Amino acid sequence: MAGTLTRGLQILRVLVGKTEGAALSEIAEAVNLPKSAIHRILGELCQTGYVRQQDSLGNYMLTIRFVSMGIRHLAANGLVQLSKPQLSELADISGALVRLSLVDDDRLIFVSQFQGARTGLRYDPENGEAVGLSSSASGHAWLSQVSEEQALEILFKQGIGSKSEHGPNARRLWMNCSRCWLKPASADMAQSRTRSR
């Protein structure tokens, strides 16, 4: 049985991104717990200032206090501050969206971005999102730096993702990524064949 802290964190995850908040019944269904338990935990989260209840709809939503903790934590990370001039310059030169992601356990999280596109279709995603490892350049770059065993373990944990989540080419991208791991081995084999001739 999950502890109160675990349940509280599950509730906070449900509320992330819900600008209109979520009803008690919606939260209870999402975390698969009785409404009475959810109501008790939400009461504690409201008392501590991390969640508030809207007057009009009665929905529960995150407060700025919760968000400010994450912002303060990122601000304390010198890499984010140090990288801003380089990211901005790269975005200006490339005319594309440039993002910085940091490793958090077995995930990559987008923490900073600069938009270089001036016209046309622009993609402005939110910081704080986890990177789709199987379908992003950042994910491929990170996975190529760890052992094949570790990369497969991470990918199986996160999943390759459906077409609706990562686009129609997600599986093809994953196959290309896995071929990158095989290239060094293939090159070694080719060199050993050349030496043996």
C-alpha cells in the first residue's frame, strides 16, 4: 500500500498542466484511490500552500509555490545560466528552436529553450517536459553515450511511444538509433577482417 507521501506526489503529477484544475473525482480516478483519501491529502496540500481549491468550480490546482520550487532549483544549477548565451546564439544562427535538457535519473528533462525561427510554423513547447528518448535528437544523443544494455533498459522503462505521441516515424527512428550502436562493432569486425587478410 502506497504511503501518504507517494499518494501526494501522484496527486501533484495529476495536477501538473491543468490550468483549470481538476475535480476531486477526476483526481481519485487518475490515481485509483477512494475520494475520501484524496480529499484528506488535498486538504494537507492546501494547508501547506502547494494546492488551492477554486471557488467557482471547486477544482483543485497547483499554486505558484509549487512551480517556484522548481524554478529556484533550476536557477541554482549553474549550467542553465551559463548556457544561455550559447543557446541564444545557436538559435539565432540556425533559425531553429534550440533546447537544453538535463539528465534526471533515467530521464532527460527540457530545462531551457531559445526560439530562432522568425517566420513560418513555430514550435514552442514547455520546459519541464520529459524528452521522448526514442523520437528526439536529444534522446538519441544521450542514448548513444551509454552502454547498449543501459540504453535498452531506459527505453523499455520509458517505452517507444505510439504514433499519436511521437509521430508516425517513432519506430523507424528507434531502428536508426539502434543501428548506431551496431556501427562501432561492425567497424571493428571489418578492421579485423582486413588485418587477417
